[in-house]
Amino acid sequence: METRVLLLTYQECDARYGLGRTELRQFVELGLLRPAPAPTLSK
């Protein structure tokens, strides 16, 4: 079974799913989500 990884920002989670930073941090603490490093911006 293939594992899919989806990277979303806090703002995207809030806009798409109505989840704020507090809820997302709780999900991380529970092991349901994993934080990822911020993407680098290229000019």
C-alpha cells in the first residue's frame, strides 16, 4: 500500500478545513500529523 504525503500550511488548513493553529498543534501532539520544514522561497 502506497503512503501519500500531503504538505499544507497553517493557512491552507484553516481555509480548507477550518482548523486553526491550536487544533493543528493538538493533532501533532497526538501523533496524527507531522510538522514539515517550511519550504524555501526561490527568487
